[in-house]
Amino acid sequence: MVRTDEYSVIFGENLKREVAQEQNRSNSANAYNYAMNTEQHASITQTAYFRFYEELNDFLPEELYKTTFPYEFIGNPSIKDTIEAIGVPHTEIDLILVDGESVGFAYQMHGGEHISVYPVFESFDIPCLVHLRTQPLRETKFVVDVNLGKLAQKLRLLGFDTLFRNDFMDNEIVELSLKEKRIILTCDKGILKYRVVTHAYWIRNNDPKKQIKEVVNRFQLERNFRPFSRCSYCNGLLHQVEKSLLQDRLPNDTLLYFNVFTECKDCRKLYWQGSHYDHICEWIKDLRVN
């Protein structure tokens, strides 16, 4: 027979166990409810409506060209991150309108917006809008990626300060662009998405002849040509050199038929108006016209 005091001890221990079990069940339920609420909150999908204009469509799938389309997202990402997630590099953009009002890259998305995204304006002065380029993109100094060596040579031939090396790393190109205020020309979309890059352009064409036309048209360079002022091999400036100083550097026939010579100050390569000169002049004339 269990004594009263023993019964009290047993009952107390059982009660404690039941209370602890109930507390555990309550804690588990609360944890489950919290997890479910958190998951439901985190997975709420918002929708915004985008329209990209002009050459920005080059970065989009064909079915999204020049049309308004919905884009779903979670949370409140910046409009810059959202646009780059769609596939358009921020370096190509000069103006973003959200429901008709201009915003910067830091704008936080919340859903329901109608967003228009425009490329760099070359011919318009619109001071009341939030332009996303601190300086015009028509600065005529370039740094060119490793796949565009022939384009670099053609730009130098036109007189544009153009850095190129066939072993440039992406980070070197970005550093040169920032340090020397150069426009990056690239075939690699990835380099355009570096957050620090502000002046860059993605080359659409594969043919070097079409590439130079594309760059001239894109940056309206026709009036800035200074042909035969830079070395097409190393980018150094050319200066005129006296014929009499070249006796031991050029064949006698060249010295006999030509009188005007220029030399690169850096690599000392010599130039003169040979048989190719007229052809180059015609090419430059066509570039200006086109």
C-alpha cells in the first residue's frame, strides 16, 4: 500500500513530466508555425512590368524585343540588380522611369511598377531627369578586350587613344577604365556587370569592319577623327622625322620615292604614304559619310 507522502511524490513527478511534454508540444507547434509563416512571407512573389528601348533589346530574348513584359521577383531587390538579372548590363543604361518618374539604380522594387529603361542619350539634354551616367559616354579614350585587337588597330589609325593587350585580364581592363577614364569596348557581357564599371559598351558585330562602323556611330566620332596621328601597333603618338636621319633604317627605294615620314615616339615604328595610303583615306571618308 502506497503511503500518502509517497503518492504525493509520484503524482508530482508525473505532473512534472506531463507539463514538460505539453511544453515541448507547444514549443514544437510554435516553431512550426513560425517556420511556416516565415516561409510564406519569404516566398511571396511580386511582379513588375518592364519595357527596354532601342539597343538595350540586344540583350533580351527575341520574344521580349520592344514589348512590355512581366518580371517576377521575391523581396525588395534594387532596380539595378533586377535589370541585370534580366540580362541588361547597367553600363548600357542612362535613364530609368518607374511609373513615369525617373529613379536611380538604388530604387527598391516592391511590385506593381511599370518600368521603362533607356540607353545612353547622345543628342538630348534633359536636365530634370536622373541620368545614370556621371559623364557623357562619348569620351574618346578606350580600353579594348582581348578579342578586339583589329578594332583597336583601326581606332588607333583614326587617332583615338586605345589601349589593347592580348593578355589583358578583366580586372585590369576595369582598373584602367576607372583610373584613366576610358570606355571599355568588349565582346564579353560579363565584364559589363562589374558594379564599379560606369563607361562600357558591348560590341554586337563579329566583323572588324562592321565593328569600327558600330563604334563610330555609337559614340558619334565622325568629327573627332585625327588619322595618322597614332601608332596602330602600340598606340604611341607619331611625330614627323627628317628623311636624312633614316638612311640606315629604310631601303633606298623607299627613301627615293617618298619624302614625308613619321615615327612612333614609343616603339619607333616608321610610317610613310605608301601604296596603301589612298585606300585608307577612302575608308576614312566612307566612315565619315556613313
